[in-house]
Amino acid sequence: MVSATELVYLVDDDSRVREALSALLRANGRDVHAFNSGREFLDRPRQNGVACLILDLRMPGMSGLEVQKLVGMESPIPVIIITGRGDVPSTVLAMKGGAVDFLTKPLDEDTLMRAVDAALARAHVLRKQAEDTAALRALYESLTPREQELLPLLGGGLLNKQAAAVLGITEYTVQVHRGKIMRKMQADSFATLVRQASKLQLETASTTTFDV
């Protein structure tokens, strides 16, 4: 069953293509939002749902590659590039920009629907990753400033005594903070805490190195 929160955005300056693809997608149970230009799509607030974008490569004004780049700067959304004149350089640029597929017109219906299914599956993964990261960031924000200083040091592999030397505190104090950090971060092991610190991509102000 197709989720009501799944959206397919379609951007193509050819009205006949928009109408045909919109009809095909709706016949396959997809909620379609069609636009005649990249600017119209970018100017319209995006709904909070799992979505993919079918994007024509060559359009007047803003090209599909330009739209893809701008969309990628806002938030990740799987992109399917469609074109009537595919070429290798454009394909390479689209794929490097994160496109999940590159299809040539006239489009094969089954191929397009498989591409849309794959793109929406990818969108679900991206959404889950974003939700997990937001939840992890919320846990991190619950730490005190001192605990936030300590976490990347521990996550970076420093021993308690080494982290204590960096922060100018005692090793016992580090042990106390470490226990509090693990509770607040809901880490069931120190290995989990290290993985969390890695996912948060925390940086430290210190460049001091130690011999273990």
C-alpha cells in the first residue's frame, strides 16, 4: 500500500510531458505535484513528507542540473533526471549530484515506476537518518557545556587521564562526567557513545596529542 505521505514532484517545461507523467503516476497511486519550471518548484514550500523529484534536464532558464544543485543545498531529496537528449557529461554530473537515476525520453512506463519506487525507498532511508540525527542532537544539547567539551575527546579515543589534562580537570572528575554523559546520551556502552560522537561529527578545539 502506498503511503499518503509519499509525494512525487515533477518538473518539466513541456505541458504534454507533465500531463502524461502525472496521469501515469496517479494511475499507479502516487500523489503528484507538477511544476513547469525549476524556479516555480523552488519557490513553492515543500510539504513535510517522504518525496522524490522527477526533473527534466534541459529547460528554459534554470536547467535541471542547476535545480538539482539548489535542492541538494536545502535538504536531501532523491532526484530522477529525465531528458530527451541524454549525454555522458550530463549523466556524470547528475549522478555526482546525487541523482538516483537518469532516464531518456520517451520514457518506458515500467522503468520510470521502478525508478520512482527506488527513489521513494531511498527517501524513507534519508528521512529516518534525519530523524535519528535530530534525536541524537537533542540528547547532545541536554549535556552541560563541560560535558559537551568532554564528549568529543572521549569519542576521539583519549583516555580519561588524557582528557583530564586537555580540560585541566582531575581524572576523577572526568569519570563522573563520563557516567553522566552516557546516561544523558542513553548509551548502553562506551562503544555506543563513541559511535554517537562520530555521527554528531563533533570537533575539539585542542590539537594536543598524547602517547598512550
